[in-house]
Amino acid sequence: MAEYMTSDGNEAAAHVAYRVNEVIAIYPITPSSPMGELADQWAAEERKNIWGSVPLVVEMQSEGGAAGAVHGSLQRGALTTTFTASQGLLLMIPNMFKIAGELNAAVIHVAARTIATHALSIFCDHSDIMAARSTGFAILSSSSVQEAHDFALISQLASLKTRVPFLHFFDGFRTSHEISKFELISDDQIKTLIDNKLVIAHRERALSPDNPFIRGTSQNPDIFFQARESVNPFYNYCPEIVENVMVQFGKLTKREYHLFEYFGSPDAERVIILMGSSQQTAEETVQYLNGKGEKVGCIKARLYRPFSVSHFLKVIPSTVRKIAVLDRTKEPGSIGEPLYLDVVSAINQAYAANRVDLGSMPFITGGRYGLSSKEFTPPMVKAVFDELSKDKPQNNFTIGINDDVSGKSLQYDTGIVMEPTDQISAVFYGYGSDGTVSANKNTLKIIGTETDYFVQGYFVYDSMKAGSVTVSHLRFSHKPIKSSYRIFHSVFVACHQFSFVERIPVLETALQGATFLLNCPYSTDTVWNKLPKTVQKTIIEKKLRVFVIDAYSIAKELGLGNRINTIMQICFLGLSEIMSISVAKEKVKEYIRKSYGRHGDSIVNKNIAAVDQALKHLNELPYPEEITGSIDMRKVVPNDAPEFVKACTSRMIAGQGDELPVSAFDPDGRFPSGTTRYMKRNITGEMPVWDPDVCIQCGRCSLACPHAVVRAKMFHTARLAGAPQSFKSVPLKRRGYDGYSYSIAISPDDCTGCRLCVVVCPAKNKTDPKLKALNMQPQPPIRERENENWRFFISLPESDRTGLNFNRIQDVQFLEPLFEFSGACAGCGETPYVTLLSRLFGERAIIANATGCSSIYGGNEPATPWAANRQGRGPAWSNSLFEDNAEFGFGFRIAVDKEFNYAKELLQKLAPGIGEELVNSLIEAPRKTEKDISDQRNRIDILRSKLNKIDNPAAKDLFSLCDVFVKKSIWLLGGDGWAYDIGFGGLDHVMALGKDVNILVLDTEVYSNTGGQMSKATPLGAVAKFAARGKRTPKKDLVMMAMTYGSVYVARIALGADGNQALKAFNEAEAFDGSSLIVAYCPCIGQGYNLSNGMEQQKRAVQSGYWPLLRYNPDLRKEGKNPLQLDSSPPSIPLEHYIYNETRYKMLQRSLPGEAAQLLKRASDEVKMRYGWYKYWAAMKMEDGV
Amino acid sequence: MIDLSVDYLGIPLKNPLVASSSPLCTSIDNIKKMEDEQIAAVVLQSLFEEQVILEQRELDTGLLQGTEHFAEALTYLPDFGTYRFASSGYLEQIRKAKEAVDIPIIGSLNGISTGGWIKYAKEIQDAGADALELNLYYLPTRPDISSQQVENNYVELVKEVTSRIRIPAAIKISFFLSSIPDTVSKFADSGASAVVLFNRFYQPDLNLDSLNVVPNLKLSTSDELRLRIRWIAILYNKMNIDLAITGGVHTSLDVLKGIASGAKVTMMTSAFLLNGIPYAGAVLEGVSQWLERNDYKSIRSFQGVLNQASVENPEAYERANYMQVLGSYNT
């Protein structure tokens, strides 16, 4: 009997790949990471493959490493696979050429993703697949979750038969993360289809000293060409073999596939050809258009390489006159994209060989669509067919965008509704933290499993890690669902956060008479007039049925905190009537026990209580026939925002980025700085309020704040004229500053409510000790007042940097942060260091940022937190890739050095006209302190005015370069994934070269951005993905490794443990004339605890000896001193007092207590040993050769 | 040879010295040592229901926080293990203790919800505990909850729990009850087999430098015994329930005083923490020697000899004694 599963494309593919392989070597990259994670989980659960053995799963240091390991494993005869995407696939290319060149049977599963060009994108297109098309891998394309499952097997079978390795791909996110119901292939079916003789033959080709041969020789012009051509028969036979495998598969499973498939009118005149999930949308549209009498059709390309001309020609109707080939990639400079060129070539070859019966050659055009998961919808498909109706259809067109620069885009009508009317479509708006997505995933599983409905779920997340808006698109139908695009017309809309109604058009998809479920803190008597006018209007015009519930109150009462998922899930099931509510409740309870049972019965009980209570609090909202409200939708950006922000950023923030034309963007990928200040997301329910009478003006709060929301200023008291009445200030406690005031302000609309500032505040209210100088209060009642205070605060002048001591927190608090309001998690442990860097050196910094959390919160549109000061100076920031960050930033260094040298040469050449004194001071003046820098800027101004009067090319050249005389602060910034693993080779080389670069490693001890995979920074005994039973090897000591150079400045810091030591490290690193490495301890959500305790955890990490603070300064040798200074005391608390506050350790203690105890012992010994080494080294005398 | 055997909770014990609930009892090795040193029974450290709930909540929060929030990181930690919380470890400890020693193992439970009390009581029973000590540790801070309500709740709870388990239950109470005899009598009627006097509430201290309330653990002294023997003496023989003393038992004389007042057993922890588990041997030796010197053949014959009813001046245990004490201070 058929067994079904409701899950996503990643799981569907991995489910097969795991069972038909022996070795799995991976490296995580979105959106393919879950495949490797699932493989690792199943291996940890000791699930077996079809040969009754548990595959060996290993995480490598990069995709290049994974490909190397795959290649090696294949050469040794193991059935081996890997999972990847995008840049990851590109890093595998050299090995892919080898793997194919040696005729190794293998499958690489790819969740296709855009390759980074002018920007990075985690979303889907086929640029990665196309970049790999010349490797010799066969390429098989899946267009749905069911196909991802089926083709995972078909590709494996075909590869074993043909010895051609396969790239099996499906669309990233659209298929990889889409939840759908699919039929499982059983173990028995796999065993029936897999010919074990081929497995043995594969093994027999392995490298073995018992049967020695060599492979991978170096060949010369005399033989290479011939040897290369010897593979031709394998590729010639490959398509037919794949077709046969598909037929065999179809006989067993009743699911039939072919290399190319045609769908549509048998006498079609216009046909489109595509690959991937868009095929489903094309099929749906063709069905609709056929129903209207249009003679159109679509060809689904499945086997892209080897491209079989004969199989392709077989499916083209003889009536075809015009063909549009749609590519989901862009190849600038080419006369057409890859699939288009292949189709043109195929038809041309066919005509040349007289092999077709098509009459005259059809007109073939090519177009691009869907780059970076741009939606591809039925109206767009229709627009392509309409274009083909023209006498001269456009070639090289685009569809889905408005290209007002090259005029290539086709127009399409968004008003046509072509979605099947028998589908139930529901859209849900929630916050990341409220459980909306997991509730919807559960709903899909329940309905998919317990009913005969087909289900589809697609989830959209915004780019913020705090207060992220999630939109769930759910479809239910009694027929297979082909709509591979977001929902534009829905019968059910749920809004799980009331604040959304004033800033997001949540009802835009609602059809006439749809149901609207609203979570709100108001009763049915009062909520209507809390809705904006436009929302009231929509409700009235569309005659929506509105239901309201105060889910947060119920959740609080039941002890569920802010997790309203179960409550809202029951409301949807009750209102949608897709299944009987009593059955639904039972099934939800079953799933609760299954999902949460492991977390304890108290958790299960609370959620079950929520199931029973929810509907009792759900009420239908009666509403009038006219608009009675007075609230407008919130302005997206203020009126005084810069032009680009008003024209573009605001549209992106409002979710209307799709409507922006090509001309809105700079062609080289640049974006203006400092745009997050316009977002004003207003995501916190609570914010800190300053009590100036208690404050000791220490500055710790502003340093601890991850989002630069808490700021301090000192200013002349006269500046208070015009301050709002509620604005607070006190006399400044600083010698020599009589007549000055001190103020702290907090931005209510930018605060994430993380509480770090309150926790670090050392000052207690003497009459009420539970209060401090900062105390959390509900934000809504004070929001307006505090916004007004904030605006006034921002208008106050910044302090003169030259008068501040950069080694004291009390002074550094007054430095303007040039990194603000990022999308980092609430309580992020990385961003306080980044903000600090921006305060200290931001106005002359050039930053190379590795891909990771810091590049996402630092550069993910619609806005960037990197800002400029009032003089217009600020960090110049760029992200290149993941693995190359050190080299990329090094490139900044050598370019600046060259510029400086050249500018010096020009200066000297022009000295007679400029003046020797100015020339000498520009070249020789010290460039260390803020005063030095300020003086140098003044000299540059003088130089510029002199150069303006000199009319020759050298003067013009020098004019364009003279800013280089201000010392640039070059920073290589990134996480441990970059520094310890994939980028280590480059980092090591850059350190060895000894040029003046500063490296800041934000060490969260795990791959935070991609969901917590182990890195070499992960500590012994900590649980992470790919270390489910606790990491068994110690953390790599990057600090010690760098110190062994002897010529690199190295520091290990923890802001929460010793802020002043951290400051010293930053300043010494900047001053050091050579490579400097700072490794910073960063609490992270992946460590599994409330990040408001992050600073305390940093202290414990240091107190336990796990994270000894130190600075290694080679310059101290010149003074006859030991370069190593150990800045923290010997361990004073046992390691377990630090680690067992974190779930990443605690969970192992709870699941495998014996192993946890052993690992704790080893980890404790390791801490003692390592601290001992540092202590010994730090105590050495110069004469001992330190 | 003096017969030190008693029976407590219907369980025969070789002597009246029991190790009371403390962190010493978390270690099986310690429990084995206790048996070797002739301690008659062990009350394990308390299982706190709120600890279990807190652990579950922490794990759930730690595993779920940040999930389904950001497209690249839908989860952060691999969550597919089977997790054990304080209760699982506790039950495992009971099983291991029962395997390791022959002396009775008494579980100790401190719940906050009726459901929680019943659930864990049954689990402790099913794990093999010989008896259960219910640790009634509720500190009333709300003026709108009357003493009657608090005490009624205690009684209801005892009734609910004892009706669901087979093993005998001892109720450990605090001194802060309006009428100890009344409440203890109701416990007896509700199915309790023993009552243990008295719980020691650890009083926090104040740190004036940091303006913080700080935990402060002070071990008991023999001075604290007097409160307990007074009430044991008052309660002795008035109702059908075993009496036990905990707190203030440090020496052989303390054990004897406790038995004399009417307790079946005396429980010791602070003395073991200060002097080590082998101290038990010296205490029991001292008890035997005293009984022999004073011509008692068994501890049972000494039990209750100084209970309220037995002394010439019962008022010594009542209010009049207060006046006498004050008067003696002046002289």
C-alpha cells in the first residue's frame, strides 16, 4: 500500500540519497543545508541504508573540501554523495571535472541557488547549475517535491548504469523548502530497481593495494586529447539509459517520466520550454489557455545534460511555429542563455541532418525569468505566449520585471486570475518568534496525512533576525497542486500580530467573502476603530468575515509565553472546516505529543490546554457598513528622508520592491549607507527607560547594546534650549567639564527589547534596589514621547573625538556609532563589537566582511546599518564571498598602499608648487591619534586648495588620491565559519604576509547564519549540527596558532567580561604596524539560552578559564618585555558553572548523561591544560627566548 | 546487646538513625557508606516539581528560540534526542540505590501542583522506593490566602496522594502551622503514616554592598532540637501516626532526647556534613552505651518516656514553661 509523507523537497531528496549511499560528505550552504542535517540526524539515530548499514556522514571545512572527500571516497569505491548550492557548487567544480573525467558513478543533489554577482542571494535560479554544465556531469532537473524524491533515485540508478555522475537539482526554496505531500519510494522498491552487480562493479573499480593501478596521471599533448575523447560512448548512451530507467521506475511506481515531456494542445502553434518548478506553473497556465481555445503548449526539460536531440525532437508537435525558451539564469555577453542556445542548436542540427518533420524552421526566442526567486506566475506565462503571437516576437526578453533601461521586459496583466478555483488558499502573517510557521507546517502535515487533500506550504521570511515578519502561503486541493508561486488570491487570511495591520497590506490577497482571522489585544467592542481606515474599507468592500482572538492573553495564562502557534492553528482549523474540528483537535494533540513530548510533559500539557481553550475565545466581529476609523497606515519613511530612501528603500520596506524598475538600481551593486535609521520597525513591547538620578555615567549600557539604540552624549548645557519637556539630562560627572550635561536616549522604534542594557547596568536605585538606572517599561504608552526625545537627542552635537580617551569605556560611550539598527537578533553577541569598531575607527575604515551573520545583518536589503557621520564619512563596506574574505580585504590593503606610494610620488613631484613643508608634513606626520588624523585632514584641505590652482595632469591625479594620506583602517571581519574553516587558508596567508590589516573574528563557535552547524571553533562537548552527540574534539586554538608567527598582534577578548581590555585590544591592533587578529567571544542564539544573559555568560567563560583574555603584542619585544600579557585571572569557577547554563551543553547532559560527564571531564582537563600553557608562556622572561 | 530496632512507617529498621534529605544522598557511593556505617534508612534529596518544570521550559525555550525566524536558519540545534529531566535522574537514582543497598530508601518530593504531586509520587513508588516523604514547603506571602486555606490545601493534598500510592507516606512539615496537633491529626486521618518535624527554611541574607538578597545556608545546631522535642512530646500518642525528628540532631544525646520525647526515628544531615558519614557509627555506639548504663534493654522501651503525658509537669511543654524560662534568666 502506498505510503505518503508530507515534507519539503530537501527531505524528499535526502530521504532517497541517504538510503542509496554509504558515505555523505557535506558543507552547509543555504538552501541545501537541511539535506546534510537530515542525513546527520538519521545517522545519529542509526537509521540504515538499503544495505542495512548506517551511512557515514562528515562535515568538511568547505565545499571544495566536501568535493575532495567525495572524490576520494568514490575512488575508494564507496557510494558517495553530497548536497550543495550556488557558490558551494562552484567550489566543487574542479573536483567535478575529475569525478566525471574518471567516470565515477555518483549524484550531487543541488537546491539551485543564484550565484553572487552584484549582490548575494540565497534564493533560486539556475546560474549555479549552468556554471557547472561543462564539467561532464549529467544534469537532471526536478520540478516538484515528488520529483525531487523520485529523481534522487532515478539519477542514482542512471549513474550506476552509465558511470556518468549526475547533478540532480531542484529549485532552491520553491521546491527545497516547499512542503508538499508525496508518495514515498519504499526500500523494497529501491532494492528492486538497484542492480547490486553495478554496486559491486563500482567497488571493484576502487583504488586498492590488492589490485594496484594509478589514476590521475599528468598527460602531455601527445595523448590527453585522445584519452579525453574516450568517454564519448558513455555520454552517447546515457540519455537512452536514463529514459529506460525512467520507464522502469514508472512501471514500478506508476509515476511516469521522460527526458522531455510535452503538455498542451496536440496542435499547438506556440510552445514554451523550461526547466524546474516553473514547469508546473506553465502547465497550469497552458491548461487554462487551452480551455480558452488557445493552441499552446509547454515542454518540460528534465535531462539537460547530455542533451538528447532525438528525445527532444520527439516531443515537439509538428504544428509548432514559434518557440520561447525560458532560462532561469543570466549569462551576460552571450547571445542567449544556455537552454535557449541548446534548443536553437538542437533544432538547427536536426534541420541540418534533415531529421525533422516540422515544415519550416520554427521561430525561436529566448528569455529570462525568475532570477533570485522572482515570482513566475500564470499572467507572466500568458504574456510570453502573447509575445509569441506577434509577427516578430522579442528575443532576449525578460519577464517578471520592469526593465526601463534596456527595454527588454515584457508586460503582463496582474489582474487575470488563472489560479485553479478548486484550491483553498490561505495566507498567514506572523512574527518569527510566535510559532506561526511551525503551526502551519504542522497543519500541513496533519491535513496531508489524515485527509485525501494534497497540500502545499511555502514560507517567506524577511531578512531580519529580530522581529522578522513571516508569511505562510498554504494551499489545499483534492488534485495535485501545480501552482509554484505565492498566493495572490486567498479565501483565508490570518494576521497573528496586530501591529501589522498598520504597516503591511495584509488583506491584499483576500478574495470577496474571504475569512480574516485577527489576533488582537482588543475586544470585539473596541477593535474595529483600532483598524486603519484602509483596512476597514477593504473589509467592507470585500465583505470579509472577520474573527478576532486575544491569543497572547490566552498564551500567557497557559504559561506559553509568546508562543501563540497552537492557539492560532486551532482557530484556522476551526474556521476553515477542511476537516472536522473534533478530529482536528485530536490530531493536533497527537502532533503536540509527538513534537513536544521529548521536551517534557509540562510543555505538552500547556499546548494541549491551548487546543482545548482556543476556540472558546474566538469571536466573530460585527462591523458597520461604513468606515468609522481615523487611523492611517503608518508612513514607511519620514518626509525628510533622502531621495533614494523615499523612492526605493521605502518601496522595499513596504514589500513593493517587485515594482521597482531596473533604473532604480546602480548597475555595479552599490547602495547608500545609513538607511536602517529610516526603517523604524517598532517591534518591541518593552523598552528601557533611563533614570538619570541613579545613573553613574559608566557607559556600559551603550557599549552592550547590540543595535546602537542606547546612546549617551555630553554637551554644553546651553544646548538644552528647545528640548522637549520630557527630555532628561543631568550634570556631566567629568573633571574639567563644568557647564556640561549628560544624557542617555533610547530609540523606541529601533529597540528590540533584548534587555542587555538593563542587565549590564551596575547602578542600583538605593531606595528600590530592584530598579536600576535603566528599567524596562511597556513601550506603546511612551513611544511617542521617547521618539520626540530621541529626535532631539540626535540633533545634539557629537563630541570632539580628539578630546576622548579611546581606552576608557566612559569616553568611548561618546563616540558616534556608525553601525546602527541592524537586523541582527535581539541580544546578538556579535554586533556590540561591530558597533565598537565603527565608533573607534569607522570614519576611516574599509571593511571586508565574510559571508555569514555579519554580512547579512550588515548588508541585507532593504537597508544597511553601516552609516556615515555628519561630515559624510563612515565605513566603506563590502562582502565578496565566504572563503576569500581575508584575501579580499588584503586586496584593499595593497591597493591603499600602492595609492599612498603613488600619491607620495606625485606629491614629491609637485613639491615646488605645493611647498616642501606641506609635502614633508603630509608624508611624515604621525598618523596614530585622533589629533594626528584631524591635523592630517586639515593638511589635505590645504593641499586640495593648492592643487586646484595647478593645472597639470599630475595635480589632477593627486587631487583624486589625496584622501589616502589619512591612515585607512582596514578590517577583515567575519565569523568563525570563515576564520576557522573555509577561509582559514587565506587568513593564514594574509597574517603571514605581515601587512597592516586588522582581523576581527566574531566567534559564536558555530555556523550561526546557516543554522548552527559545527565549526572547528565549536568547543569539546557542545552539541551542534553534525555534532549531535557532542563535539568530540577540542576547539581549534586560532589565537595560539596566530601567536606562533611571533609577528602578528593577537588578542582574545570578551566585552562582557572586561570591556576595557577589549578596548585596549582594538586600539593596540589598530596601532600595530602589521597583521592583527582579535578573536571575540560572541553569545549567540545558537548556543541556546536567553541572550539577555549574554554578558554574564561571557564573564563565566572567562572565570572558568575557558576563554582566557590575553594580548600578544610583538612590539613589546622592542622594550625587552614578553609580548604575551594574560589579562584574566586563573580559573575561579568550575567549567560546569559556565557551560550548563547553555542548552548546547545541557541537552547532551539530558540525553546522554554518561557521555556528557565524560566530555565535561575532558573539557575541564583541556581548559586547565590550555590555561596552563598561556600562563607558562606569559611568565617567560626574554632571556628564555620568549 | 541493646536492641536498637524500631519500626517506622511500618518498615522495620535496625536503629532509629536515618539520613535525612540532603545533597549527600545524591551519590550512590555515599548511600553505600551510610549503610556500612549502620544508618538505618536514607531519605533521598528532594525532587522539586518546579525544578522539573523549569528544566523542561528551559530546554524547550533553548531548542525553539529563533526557529522558523530566518530563512537560512530555520533551526539552530539538532533536536531529536530523548531528554531526561530531574525526575528521570531521580527515579534512576532510586533504582540504583535499591540495587546497591538493603536499607530502605525513602523518596522525597516537593510539588507545587496536585497533579504534579500525584504523578511524581507514583513514579517514585514505581521506581522502587520503600516510602515517600512529602515535603510540604509552601511559604505563604499573600495576605488574601488564610491560614485555614493553606492548611486545608495541605490536608487535601495528603489525601489525594496517599489514596493513589501503596507505599507509606511521611509528611515533613514546618513549624509555622496554627495548630500543629490539629493539622497532624488531619494528616493521620488522611492516610499519612508519619509526620516529620520540622522543615528548616533556609533564610536568605542581605548583601548591603550590592543591595541584593543572597542565599545563605547555615547548618543546624543542637539548639534547634528543643523546638522539635517539645512538639514531638506534645503529639506523642495522641494520634495514630509515627513521629520523626529532623533538624538539630547532632549527637547521641540528641538522638536519645528525640526518642525520649516520642519520636520513632531521628534524622541527621548537618552532623554528617560536618563530621563525615562514619560519624554515624560513633553516634549509635553512644546511644547503645547510654541505654546500657541506664538499664534500658531496648530503644523501644525508652521511646516516649518524656512525652507530655508522661512527665510530672506537662506544663513544661506548654506555655507556663515560658514564664519559668524567663524567670530562670533573672536568677
